[in-house]
Amino acid sequence: MDNKESKRQARKKASKRKGDGDPVINSKKGKILKSKDNDSLYTCTFLVDVRIAEIEKLGERYSHAIKLLKMETHGCDSLMHFDYGPTVTHVYNPVDYAFKPHVEFYRKYCQETARVLLIGENPGPFGGAQTGIPFGDPKFVKEWLQIEEEVSAPDKQHPKRPISGFSSTRSEGSGTRLWTFLKSNFKTPESFFSECFIYNYCPMIFMNESGGNVTPSTLPAAVRKPLMAVCDKELAEVISSFPNCTLVVGIGRFTESRLKIICEKMERPPDIAYLNHPSPRNPEASKNWDLNAYNSFVDYNLIVKTQ
């Protein structure tokens, strides 16, 4: 059986699988299907299996990183089957095409002992989209985090939003501002990540026909709700996987609002704090963002305030 016929048979089988599990949206037909075991459609299962096998090569020493990467991989697989409607023309999954730097970020900096989690909304087109790392401005990822790995490209790229990986000369305003602040106050990545980890609520990037960024909070309600169901569930599991986590920080109001909903359902919820989003497009971020962030990190007991 050739590859095309194999995929055709897989789609045919997947379309028949209905049950009482969580909804999966068939991007071909735009219908919500019920998947008996909540697996992804068969056409993507091989890729997921390959990724899981590669993740497990990290070894027992990185068991916590492996656990989180597996959660994220399965979450991405579910989200790739959603029909995002006519507004969204392109969907990027950097967990897949920027897999190598993404895994290296977890290998180097994901510590199970972290007590503070900083949560972003989703990757930006010039940061996480290029490097696979939250707020991952290529310059800071290379020079401060000391990560530079091969990045491929999405199957369907928007002509105005090409993926250049670490050769990208564009900077991401949010990432530049955040990592500049962290470098200034923690000096080394190891110092910061010994107590913190950064994670995105949604790992995907959505674009409209003109190449504009469509954030999860601005998606149509019909798809935003099932997307939030997937992302809420995954983030709850991520938070619970850090036994020492006592504080989660929503970077921006949207993630803060989701954290309130997620943590309300947890048996032992961490405290929730808000950090103004560092995006240059955020008018509030231009008003002493660094000073406000500094004071917040003092409140988090991550920085000792100097006179």
C-alpha cells in the first residue's frame, strides 16, 4: 500500500470512530466528532508516536521534562484537528517544527522543584514561532539561554510570516523586554530557572489572511471554547506536576483569567498573580514595565529589593 492510500485509509477509519469521549474537530468536514478514546486522528498518530519516542530518549534523569513534553505533544495533536473557521487561514505548531530547540529548553531548564510558573498566552510570530521557546526572541535564546538547534518549517507557511528559526533577524518585542529584565536581575538562566519555569497556555500560533496574529482570546467563541477545554486541562496537569509550585503568574489578563478558572477546581491550588504583558502593543507596558515587573518579582520573593 503506498503512502497516499495509507493516509486515505487512515482518514476513513478515523471518520468512523465515534464514542463518548472528548470532542475532536475534524478539520476536513468542520464537524465535532466524538472520539472513543480521545486519540488524535490516525493521520497524525505516527508523527506523535515518533515525537514521544524521541522525547523518551532524554532518559530517566529528565523524567519531569519528559512528562511535560508528552502532555504538550498530545495537546498539540488534539488542537491540530480543530477547524478554526474562516478568520484563521494558517496554524503553526512550533512544538513540532521547532522540536529540537523546544526539547533542549526543557532539558536544560525545566526543574521539578520550581515554585513559580509564569504563563504566557501563546507564541509570538517573531519569538516562539521561530525558536519553539516561550517569549523566545532568537537573539536572547542563542546568547543568554545558549540554545541554537535546527528548526524546520510548517507544512503551510504564510508568505508574510516565514519561519527562519535562529537565522531570523527580527526581534520579538515581548521576548526582548522579558528576557532583558530577567538577565538584568538574575544574571544567569540557571539562577532564574532554579525557582521558575515559563510555559504557554496555548502552544499554537494562529494567523489571518493578512498574516495578522490571532490570539486564543480573540478566536470565535465556537472554537475558543473547545480550545480552552483542551488547554485548561493540560495546564492544570502541568501545574500539578510541580509539587513545590506555590504561585502561578498570568502574563496578561487572559492567562490570569484562565488561571483563576483552572486553579479554582484544584484540590491544592497555588496563589495567582498578574504580570502586565510586556508586548510593545500593550499601552500599559510602556509605562514603567521594568519597574512594575521588578516590584512584582520582589513580591514573589524572587528578587531581594535593594535600596
